[in-house]
Amino acid sequence: MTSREMKNEVYSTIAGIAKAFSNPNRLEILDLLSNGEKSVEEVAAQTAISFANASQHLQVLKKARLVRLRKDGNKVIYSLANRKVAEAWTAIKNLAETVEPTIGLTLQQYRRARQTDQSICLTELDSARYQLLDVRPAGEYHYAHLPGALSIPVNELELRLAELPKEKTIVAYCRGTYCTMADAAVQLLRSRGFNAVRLEESPADASNPA
Amino acid sequence: MTSREMKNEVYSTIAGIAKAFSNPNRLEILDLLSNGEKSVEEVAAQTAISFANASQHLQVLKKARLVRLRKDGNKVIYSLANRKVAEAWTAIKNLAETVEPTIGLTLQQYRRARQTDQSICLTELDSARYQLLDVRPAGEYHYAHLPGALSIPVNELELRLAELPKEKTIVAYCRGTYCTMADAAVQLLRSRGFNAVRLEESPADASNPA
DNA sequence: CAACTATTCAATTAAATTATTGAACAGATA
DNA sequence: TATCTGTTCAATAATTTAATTGAATAGTTG
């Protein structure tokens, strides 16, 4: 094996794994799986990806060994292979937001239009004045959640407003920076007379700091 | 802007940047530029990439804003855009080596065959018994190097053996894990009666810890 | 100004990727 | 065993990407 042969093999192998990150649908799937394991069906439902296409992208991620699967009855449940997958994904997100400021501007524009661009950090939280609220599906809350957070999935929120303390500011969070469930929750809560803001961080960020 | 439109735009933008990492030639170029700025000519010479093709890959990296360029006379000099590029590249390398053990095995096989698989860590270094040796081209040494290291480019090594202390073990390093200049240096030094090993780390690793 | 150097651009070809469709398959349920 | 459900596979078409070649460009040197 010559030096050139060794390098070609090594760089090609790494490029093959990096290629798994090069498609927007797969990135969205990685963000989703960062919040807990999901069946193909759920992945397709939670994204705008067709069922067969979601399966195909999951195959690509599997071939790159970025995800694992287990079978549960006739379902196939996918999850991230290990912590380094989320770390690499975070590093790429970080890099992208640095070199391509339009990402931040797009987010800002989306949130400004909904008046949900205000957010507070975990370190500013004071349980006397704030109530953390996890608006993700219950399964994701059970997989991992921030200490002290209440779980009310955004689609049940309207029916369960009574569970929330009127006198505190509600701090809603969801899957991460690019997830919009917390925005919807904040808008709903405000329309019902609550004080509400988004949380700056997400559980996935918190366990995989930048 | 709907939630879906926002997500599509954000994930597509990030995927576009991630795509820049999905080609083996570009990864080799990133490793090269981690060791200091280079002209297109130098990039092509140091890799197995043709001149026009190197230029093309550099354009791709430029479009993804992973590299910057400056003009010097009639040369165009490329360098990494910022620290986060090297950080993301390191995260990807780390991930790849974890999920794809063949990378490590290939490296090991290459070095075993040359008896250069032995290496020592920076923390084990004791300047009374070891002499650090930087065998990269002089320009890369001047861009950044480890404290206490001597600079003798590997292609000049044979003529400059007299500059090395016979009684110490020579610890050679080059561009990084996948660079083979230190292996060549260790082989040459041993054939001339020196004690020599590779250094585990590289300057790029040292300034961008995993 | 002519010749030279370093680089980029344009055109081409071969190969890979993406999304869609519908068929195939494997496990669970009746 | 027949049927249903969740998933994968195979075939296709549209789009991208990669490498090669040679021409074009911009700055420098004689």
C-alpha cells in the first residue's frame, strides 16, 4: 500500500460519511432523531418527506452508520448511532450559521413575523417567575427533557391550559433552533392571556454543547 | 413564510455547506489548508489532484465559504475561512473514525508495514530525552509549529542530519493523522542510526482539540 | 508590447444522487 | 390461511457532480 493509496482510501471513506450530511432531508431527519428514536412512519409524518423517500434516506444514513435500527413488531425504529453523530451535526450547524448569515436572518424573519423572536436562556431561568414547558410529543419528553419542565405537546395545549400557572411566564421549548412548535405554543399562549417566550436552548443542544 | 418554507430554506443552506465536505479531494485540501495558506499550484502539487481540478474544488469550497482567498502578484492564495471550518472538519473526522473502524485499520496497516506505528504523545515529551522535529515544508512551520520543534522538511532531511542530536530520540511530526511525511522521516532517521518515532498529535490537532 | 505565469472558465463526458411510483416482503392479526 | 400494516426494494427520469481538456483572462516580466 503506497502513501497515495492509503490517503485515497481514508479520505474516500470519510467523504462517504460526510456525504450523508449533504442532503436537507437527511439533516432534518438527524434533527428529529436527536430528540429520540422514531419509526419510518413517524419520520415521514414529522417532516415533509414521502414515506418511501424517508425510508431511502434512512438507508443512506444507515449505510453511513449514522443511525441504528431495531425492530419492534412490524415497525422499524431508527435512532442516532452515538453521541458523535449529534456532535458532528452540531459542528456543521455552527459552521453553517457562521459562514452563511442568511440562516440566522431567515430564522429571525420567521420569528419576527410571529413576534416570537424574544427568547431567554437557561441560565436566566428562575423557577419562581418562570415555568419551563416542553411542547414536543410526549415520547420525546420521556426520552430526555430539561429538569423542571412540564410536558404538554403543542397539539394538546389548547385543551390543557388549566395545567399552567397563570402568574408565571411560560418558557416553551421544542426540538431545536429550527423547530417551530415552541413558536406556535407561544403564539397560542399569548392569545389566551399568558406571558410566554421561547427558550433559547433545546434539550439536544444542552446535552451536546457547541 | 410558512414553517415548512423556513425549514426547507435553512436545511438546504446547511446541506449546501455540508456538501463541500462530501468529496475526498476537498477533504484532503482542507487538511492541507489547516497547515497554512497555499496557492492553487501548491495545493495541486501536494495532492494527487490535477491543476484545473484543484482550482475547481477550491471554487466549490469558496462558494460554500469554507475558504478565503487573497491575491499575491499573479498567484491566488487560499486559506481556511475561520476556526470553525477546522472544528467541523475535526468533528467529521472523529465521527468517521468512530463509526468506520476500517479507517484506523488502514492507517495501522500502512504504518505497521513501515514499522512507524509506534508514536508518543505531547504530554510524554521530556526535552532532555526527546527532540521534536517538524518535517513539513518550511512555510508551514513558520505559519504555526509546536514549541521546541526544529524545522527540517523531509526532503532536506538526508542532507541536514548533522543538525540533529544523536543522543536524543527524534520525535517527528507533520500535517496530521493522514499525512505520511513523518513516517518517511522516521524510516530515514532509523536507517541512519537515530532513534526516531512519530508524534501522536499534529499542530492542527493541537490548536483544534477534539 | 510580447511573452510568460498562475489561474479560471467553458464544454464535454461519465457517474452519482434525488424523488416518485408501484411491486415485494415480513411480521401481526383475524 | 388470508389479510393488513409497516417497510424495503427496483425501476425510472430529472438533476447534480466530477474529472478532463483546452481556451480565456489577468497580472508580471523582459
